[in-house]
Amino acid sequence: MGSIPTRASKLSRTSKAGVPIRRILRAELPVETVKLARFLIGKTLVHDLAGGRLSGRIVETEAYVAGDAAAHVFRGPTPRNRSLYLEHGHAYVYFVYGSWYMMNISSEPEGVGSGVLLRALEPLEGIALMKRRHGGARLQDLARGPGRLATAMRIDRRLDGADLCAGGPLWLGTAVRPTGPIGKSQRIGLTKEVSRLLRFYERGNPFVSGPKRLRT
């Protein structure tokens, strides 16, 4: 008979490069939207599938705070945005433009609607699987932009509300290498609250989205 997995073995996995990836505990996540958006830079998003693991370094995020006119929660809770009101560390997945899914992470105590949008990943594992979903796109473009990110990581509405700190297939992991300097800027593609500096990114990383002036 095989050995029974221990709690430690469930919380700690190893990346393809041999670097241990530990599941981040909820107590380690900042309970504040802007702090969480910055904290997530350099951390790992993992999706364990029957056909293999997909993972990537988070290199770009945007914060959507309470009272933010650009946020999905600005007019209050709805059936669509209810996951943003869950305890920090849950996935909010929604469909836009008739073709893309996007993923946020709830970022405040339960009952307070706020979230952090994941805008770009640097792919680590499952790159061949990601390319199948993007028709052979070049590596830098596989998960650059929130829609491409969700497609590459096979994230859709079935994962809305997923607890990213629990034992499910979609989870947040620790960094596989030190994070570079973190920049901040205005958010991308908005028509409301456009001047707020709520976008965070790893400076100089080629997987970050947006125009060059917002990546350096």
C-alpha cells in the first residue's frame, strides 16, 4: 500500500525547476486590497489538472478598492460579484466581451466587496498545454493580459468562489525566486477612476502587459 499523504506534503509541492512551492496560508495574505495587490507580485498561481500542472509567477496586478467607481462592487452585491464579498483569498471569475474570462482575488474581510485583478503571469509549468489554448502564441504572450491569463491557466466560471488557500486544484503558492523591483501606475483600459495608482508590476519583466511606458 502507498503511504498516506501528510498535511505538509499537501501544502508543499515542487516546481519543474526544483524549487519548492508552498501553498500560501490565508493568515499570510494581507487583509487590505492595495497591500494584497503588491504582495501578490512574484507569488505563484497554480492550477493542478488531471493532464498536468499549470503554473506561473504573478507579475502584474490591479487593486479595486471599496467605493471605487471602476470596481464591479461599486453598486453593491449581485449574484455575479458575490465572490468579491467572500473572505480574502477567494477567486472571483467573470466573463467579458463575449470571449474572455478574467480572475480577481477577494481582498478584504468577509462582507466587504473588493478585489485584486490578476493581469499577467510569467509561465513556469505546463507551457505546452498553455500554447494549445492560444494556438501556438509566443511564450511572452501566453498569459500577458487578464483574458489571456485565464485562458492559459484554464480558469472559467466553474472556479468562481474557489478558496485559493484551501486544498483545491487552483491555489496561490510562494515565490520560486526573489521578486524584482515593483513599480506602480494607473490602471489600464479604464474610463473611471483613471488617475489612481493602483496597478503593480515587476519592473522590466517582459511578461508584463500594457505599453512600454507602463512596464519599465
